[in-house]
Amino acid sequence: MGAPGSRAVALGAAFLLLLVALPSAFLYLTSSAGPAASRAALLSLKPFPARCPPAAAPPLRVFMYDLPPRFHVAMMTGDASNATAGAGAFPAWPPSAGGIRRQHSVEYWMMASLQDGGGGGGAGSERREAVRVRDPDDADAFFVPFFSSLSFNVHGRNMTDPETEADRLLQVPQFSDFTSIVELMDILWKSKYWQRSAGRDHVIPMHHPNAFRFLRNMVNASILIIADFGRYTKELASLRKDVVAPYVHVVGSFLDDDPPDPFEARHTLLFFRGRTVRKDEGKIRAKLAKILKGKDGVCFENSFATGNGIKISTEGMRSSKFCLHPAGDTPSSCRLFDAIVSHCVPVIVSSRIELPFEDEIDYSEFSLFFSVEEALRPDYLLNQLRQIPKKKWVEMWLKLKNVSRHYEFQYPPRKGDAVNMIWRQVRHKIPAVNLAIHRNRRLKISDWWG
């Protein structure tokens, strides 16, 4: 019994000697290179993850269908039958196409971003969220450059006689003996890439609430670029698969907004200028007019988005602390984004509004939200605005100045602008798209998840 006990004591003593000797040995080895080298060696002992910084996500690879110009840029001239329009350099958005046409021109800016000079692998393309690929087999997503919003605004405003509209004819397949151009849905249905995914990895802009209204159910699996969900069924559109995009602002960006005291420089408390007779949720505008018109510090006017009206709105937003954003015919309107680029704190009264890029941007940092019931309570909204401290307002104003770049549409696109933010949102959808595509290939029965 004594021998094993002695061996245990001896092993314990040896282990303690080893613990004492190791630090000395380490210092001896490092000291041979000098004190500076010793300190450098110690400082270099970092946790493993710190040596491997996360790599930036690669840009989304997008294949763009080569549709005839009458489906997109030819409509900008007001003559969609001109199939040769748009040849050569990509045309600039016409200054004359303002108002409602410009508000919903997201489709144009997305197409522009994929032009050879606008982000398809050229200089600066490493800052782009999406790059164009010529081989569809290399694509992560497929872009359908049909200007559905512009098509409605050019051809489809007469809602009472849809069977004669050119807007419908651009969507519904038409076959004739002397045409070599098939219509949009025929092109997609014949595409093996559409067939392969049932259109799930296809990106289709539908920013105007009436865009693509004849055949929406044919593309309900695709990634839709929309303004809100006001006129879409839950079977057609959802936050899970679709992207909410900002309107293209129609007022000019406030680039030199640097007064010594921004709070005192804005003399109007609350500003609204727009149409007060609206449908659906927009009926609240007329009710707000009765409550707010004539109140001290409030500018509430009925107007249309004409050239002179836009100029007056620009001046009004830039001289106001808060800008009212009630719902329109649908939960959203361009006014919110006009307010953002004017650095006028948005006051949002819309129960069903969805906001762009909300997984990355916290709107509560620079906007105020009121329920319909709160907004219609006499004097409640104005009292709440008047109680906001100057310091808090200035913080929101500074945040607006910081985030407004994310709502700028431009060609060529710039890092972090609206188009790049939209493409980044599309990229976020791709994993779920791929999951659905892969599951669908092996399921033998209808999806049991329902």
C-alpha cells in the first residue's frame, strides 16, 4: 500500500514543478528576441475569430430578360408601339415625366442599375448589391424589365374599358402570323428558367397599386417589388417573399440643410399639401382637414402634383418641423419620402403601412406614428408635437440627414442608395426561394405544410 502512495506524491510534486517552470521557460524563449518582441508576441495572442473578419457578401448575380423596348424604355416617349426606341445608350429618365409617373419609376432605376455602365461588373461594381450576368445558368435571380407601372400610367388609366387597353395587350399573350415578338407572359412561360422555379426566383416590379393588374395571379410566386400591400391579396403578396420599395421622391433633395439652429429655422409646426379626397383608408385626409386647417402653426392645403405644386411643397417641407403623412388610396404615398429627403420629421397616420428596408432601418428614430383614432382626437396630435423637446427633434433631424441617401434613385447607382438597398432586400429573399425550389423538386405529394 505504501508504494502506490509514494508514486502519487512523487507525480504530484513533479506536476507542481512543471507548472512553476513553464512560465520561466516561456519568458526565456521570448526574451532572447528582446523585450519588444516579447510584448509583440504576447499581444499577438488573439482569439481565433478575431483573425477571420467576416467577408462582405458578394453581389447578387442577376440575369435580365432581353425584352423588346416597347415593354420598357419605349414607353418613356409615350409611344409604346415604337419597338426601336431605347437603342444605343440607356436613355435618361425624361424630366417631363414627373408626378405620378416618376413616383413609381422604381422599375426604370432597377433596369438602369443592370446596364453595362451602371453596375454590371465595371468600375465600382464591387460596391453594387447586384451585377448583371449574361449566362442565365450563372444567375441567382432573374429580372423581368417590364415597366408595369408606367404601362398603367400610359395606357391603362381608363379602368372602365380594359378589353381595349394596350396595357392589357402588353401582358396577355397575343399570337399573329407576322409578329416575331411574343408577349410578356408567353416569353416567361416558355423560359426553362421560369419553368424550373415556377417563377420563384424572378423579380418583377409592380410598384403602382394597379400595375400588372390583369395577370397578377400568374406571377404570384415571384419576388414582387411593390409600394405596399393595399391592393394585393395575401395569396399574391407577402413580406415573406416580396420587397417593399420606396417611392421615387418628386421634390428635390435638401442638400444644403445646415442652418446654425435648424429647429428655429423651420417656422411651420406641421405641413401637409396634397389631395384630400381619397378612397379607402385615404378618407382620413378629409377628416384631418376639418381638424387641422386654420390651427396655429399648421399648413394644410389641398393640391395636385403639378410643377408649381411640387415647388410649393418643396419650400413648405423645408420650412416645417413635421410633415403629415396620412394614408392615400393605399396605405402609402410618395409624401413620406419627399419628407425624408426634405429632413422634415414624418408624422405617419396609416394603420396598414409597411416601410422599405425595415430590417435595417428603425423608422421610430426619425418618424412619429399615430393611430387613426389618436389623429382624429381633437387637438391630441398637435399637443403631442408641441411637447417634443427641441433636443429630441434635432436628433431626429440629424438622423433624417443620415438616412436620406438610402432613398435616392440615381444612375449610375451609388453605394447604399435606394436601388442598391432594393437589390440587397432581394438577396435576402433568395435563401427562402432556393428552399422552396429544392423542396418542390422532390415532393411527391402536395406540400403538407399547406
